[in-house]
Amino acid sequence: MRLCYRPLERCLGRRSGDGLLWHTELKPHASGDFSMAVVQANSSLEDQSQVLTSPSATYVGVYDGHGGPEAARFVNRYLFPYLHKFQKEQGCLSSEVIKRAFGATEEDFIRLVKQSLPLMPKIASVGSCCLVGAISGSELYVANLGDSRAVLGRRGYDGERSKVVAERLSTDHNVSCEKVRKEVESLHPDDSSIVVYCRGVWRVKGIIQVSRSIGDAYLKSPELNRDHVYQQYGNPLHLKRAVLSAEPSIVTRKIRPHDLFVIFASDGLWEHLSDEAAVEIVFKSPRSGIAKRLVGAALKEASKKREMRYKDIKKIEKGIRRHFHDDITVIVIYLDHQKNSFQSKGTIGCISPPVDISSYHSDGVADEPSG
């Protein structure tokens, strides 16, 4: 069965000179075109992503896992079905629908963690950032947990110096930001070590930089830290309450004539490119393969920091590659305000990169695509 999927994957995504890179050139959605690209750095790809297109709406998901790929893969499989279910129940898309979908996905994953603990105690420390975009009619929704980011590119208004302006639509839930640190501290006034500066960065309990996620059960469930199985696996914390949240930040915005595109990306991109630099690249470049171009720009910056040649960083194998850059996922959604050609086709489809890029590029059996 898996072998049957390879022609479909080849249709949806193309190989490149980098054996750890997967990308699509350009695909249609209800409001324009979109492009995707993923480059793997970890031994197991911890970034997962998807784009669901229909005549009436477009959904985007970027899930940046940590501690392992399990949480990101879980979200990639279950979040959109929950969105569809709750939207159908309510009759329309809304912030409440999105919040419920996040909550249901979190509850299911935490339940899975508790069931899996005896055989796989490591899963208690697996989590994922979660960034979702939804376009329904002229309404744009952006919801996120963690530090993946959505950035709008729009034409400059009269009086603005630049022809294109970067407007961040998501909130970075990362305690490297002073505002986020203060938010976390205010929620835990009785815990002087809730945010600790260690190994050159700020971390919640000296462990993790993000303050919101799906998973990370050991930082959310005090009773789990007391479980004898988990105590044998790791260093249990004495928690009075959860120190991480799964409550998403949600922004709703009317799409305006000046709005050109939205870049959805994991923090692997933003570690090397500013919002403004990324928007400028998209604005000035051809559409086809634009997500791959952004990934390439980030890899060039990563190679400069290590005083390497760009072509050499592409030769480094997975796992070792993580010392040079993170997994990077980029999805660029163009906003053309021209829907008729797509709507008339009545097509519905979901594109998700391979679960593991290196497996897809190998001569062995490819992972099956999602959708």
C-alpha cells in the first residue's frame, strides 16, 4: 500500500538537491495560491504541517514538535478533523470553534500519554507548538501556541516608507520575551523559580522556552510527576499546578485590499530571518517555489553564522544537521481576492509533507502522505 502512495507524493512535492528538503512549487486555494517547503535537521522530523483547501475555506497548520515527533504527528492527524466537526456543529467558523478544537486535541493527547506511560514514559516530555491559520470568506483567523509565527505582508499605506510592510499576526509564547516572562510570573506568584535564566536563555522551570503547547504532560499534570513509572524515567518536578498552558492566542482579521500574503513558519525560519526580511523576499520574488526560497535564505544565514558555504550545509546528514539549524517549515499563502476559478472546480484536498523527509528521499519505502 505504501508503495502506491509514492506517485501521489511525487505529484504533490518535488525532490531537490538537498536530500532533507521537500517542497511544492505552487498550488491553488480559494483565495489565491500557496507554496510549502520543509527541511529536516533532526534525526526524526519534529515539524509537521498541512494545508486543507476547499471552495469555501483554506486551513493551514504548522506544528513544531520538541522532545520527539509524537505530539506534532498527533496534532497533524487530529486537529483539522476536530475543526471540521465543531464548525459543522456551530454552522460557521469562529474563534470558539478553533479554541474547542485545540482543547479537544490537547485532551486526547494527554489521555494518550497517560495510557502509554507504562511502555513509553518518554512520551510525557513530548510536546508541540501549534500554529493554525484559517481563511473563510473575507475573514482571516490565526491561532497559536508556542513560537511558530504568522506574518502578513501588505502594501504600504500612504505615508509609510516601504512598499511592503510586515505585520505579525501571531503571539510568540516564548519566555525570552519580557512580556511573556511577566505573564508567566504573574500566574505563579508563589513560585520564585517559575522562570529561570540558564544556558544563556530564559526557560520555564529551567527546562523549556515556550510557555504554551500541546502535550508536555509532565509540566501540566502534577499527578503524573508522582507516577512511579515516570519517576524512574526522568527528574520529576514538584508541581502545585500546571506551568504550561494549552490556551491558544487567537487573532481575527478582515482581509483588506492591501493584504498580499501570509507567511506561516516554525521558529526554525524566524531564528535566521526577521519578519521584514522574509516579507521582502516574498514580495520581490516569483511565486513559484517561494517557500523553498525562504528556506534557502534561512539556510544561507545559518551557514554564514557557522562560516560555512551554503552548498556544504546541504550535505550534512540528519541529526548532525541539528547543530547547524532546526527543522524548518514554511507555508506562504497568497491573498488574491479572486476565488471564482477555484470555486468552480469544487475540489477539496489536503497536502501534508512526508512524515519524515529523509525516508521519503531514500530508496526504501516512503511514508504515506496525509490526504
